Amino acid sequence: MKHVFVTGIGVISAIGNNCEENLSHLQKGKTGIGKAIHLDSNYAKLFPFGEVKLSTSALKSNLNIAQKGLTRTDLLAFTAVQEAIQKANLTAQEISSENTAFISASTIGGMCLTDQLYQDANSISKSKEYVKSYSVSAHALKIAENYQLKGTIDVINTACSSSLNAIMMGTRLIKSGRATRAIVGGTDALGKFTINGFNALQILSKNPCKPFDKYRDGLTLGEGAAYLILESEEVVGKKNLYAEILGYGNSNDAFHPSSLSEEAFGVVAAMNKALKRATLSPQKINYINTHGTATENNDTTELTGIKKIFGNYPAFNSTKSYTGHTLAASGAIETVFSIFSLQQQELYPSLNFETPISPFNQLPILKYQQHQNINYVMTNSFGFAGNCSSLIIGKPL
């Protein structure tokens, strides 16, 4: 089977507008969670959010794109895609090649403009700029148009595991010979649609989230986007290699629409599949970037699954304490953060942690740690309806 390497990365989140800014905030242990400034919602004053610091107009201005009807979700995606392409030094010809796939992910899509949708759906509206912008796939269609993409294009929505599944699909396309490179990742913006939904589930915390803490009381919603350029060993040449995609696994817990089973059946299955595909024993994994949402069910289930497979816990953290839960974008953002750990040989602390969960009594990474020996990293993403995904990356040989 062909080796698949990461040759470019791009990210925008609450802790930075590019890779360098995100890395700096992780190293400093500086969260991006706080009071939302750009969000138009009655809950903006009630809950903290992991909001990207740029306004929608500033995002558009930075991109200098002439397309109309671009939502905040679209603009976040364009920002991260553009950075990933630049870091991979892809030519226009390579981008538009039939051998270049584009696999993206989103859950909210253009529904970040809920009020605008209502206006556009009625005859009273004077503007129809956003009529074609509301679907989950709208951002991908606009990126495809802008970059004149001709290869395989798809958009995945498996809730919070979406972009990790996009990375898996892009990898499989390359390994099977259906593509030589793939642009993979995901994007989601904050919007009333998701905020109201999570509030209805009563799992939003009024304080910045506390992953793996005994007194955690819910998640913090965030927004952002991240994309990776995946390329087959046949075409990477002398490019800078950020990481190699070694293993991946997807399963379905099939337990509950919004919860995972206490036995962690799906979690265990996804991690085991990733380890088997990577031909690695659990002891080879040096660090796990967990799903770690700070909800009652998720954190105990993930700890249960890790215990069943690893016995002794490897180093682990939840970088959602920096960015909030960015939904479909979370898997790709956290893969980029995992690449940072792999490349820099360092680990970043989970924030807001005080008391371990009984009976696990496991502490996540609490301090910034440099000069580590990190060869293999696992990252997990679990979505509603029990869609569980795990990815393993390694140092390129």
C-alpha cells in the first residue's frame, strides 16, 4: 500500500488566524475562549465561546475573493485551505488536476446565517445573495469553483467526527490509486442553529470547559477550520513532510442519538482499527489528542475506552480547552495540533483542570513539556449517533 504524507497544513481558530499563531498560543497555554464579540445571539452574554477573533468582513477582506454569498463558514474554510496550499507549494495545475481530491466536512454550513435564511426564503426579501449558501456542502462548491477543482469532491457530515472522516477518506482515495493528492479538512462557524440546539440538550457550560475534570459541567462551542494537503509518496518529491498518515478507524457505537455507551464499544473499536491498520501496539502511542468535550458522558467514556486498550494511560490532553468544540472542524484542527506536537516534540497542557474523575483518577497533561520523544500520535473524534473515529500519525521516515 502507498505511503500518504501531509505536505501542507492550514488552520484558523479562536487561538489564531494561521498555524504560527495557533502554535504560539498552545505553547503559552493561552486559551481563546471568552466573550463572543461578533456572534449575534441572545446567548452571547450567557455562555463563553471559542470565537475566531476576526469579523466576517475582515475575513473576507483578507482573502480578497470576489465571489458573492460567502458565509462565515465559507470564509473560515477558504482561509485554512489557502494556507495549506501555500505551505504545500501546490501549483494551480496541481490543484485543478483530476488526480487531486477535495474532501471536506461541515455540520452547520451556511446555517450560521439563520436569520438571513428566513429572509431569503420569503418573497419580502430584497436580496437573494445567500440563497445558494445554506447547504452543508456550499463551502466546498465555492472552493471548487474558485480553484477550478476537477477531481473527486465530497462533503462529510457525521457530526463531530466529520473532518477526521474526511482525512480518512482522502487517505483511502490515495492508497487505492483514485487520487495522488487530497485536500482534506472541515469548517464550522458559530450560529444560532447549533447554539440553540446544544442549549436545548443542556450541555453548554456557563464557564470555559474543563475537560476530564470531576466537576466539568458541559462543553464550550467554538468555530474554525483546518485543512491538510495529503500526497502520495509518488509525488511528494523533496517537499517538507509534516507527518505520515499511518492508521485510521471508524465505528458506530449504535447506543444513543447523543451519547456513547458506558462500555465504550464504539470508542474501543475505532482505536483498535486505527492501531491494526498502523500495525502498532498500543504501547507505541506516545500521546493522545482526545475528543475531550468536558461533558459528563464523553469524558468518562473516552477514559474507559483508553483504559481498555492501553492499560496504562499515555500522555493525553484536550485542546478543546483552547478552541472550544468546533464541531465538524474539530478533528482536522486537532490533527493539526497533533502535528505540532509531533514536529516540535512537545506537549501542551489541558486548561482549567483541577480534580480527576473517580475512579479513573487520571490527570491530563498539565504543563507545557518540551524535548519529548514523540513518534506516534493518536487523535480521537466522536460524533452524535455514535460515529467514532480515530487517526494515527507518525514522524515521516
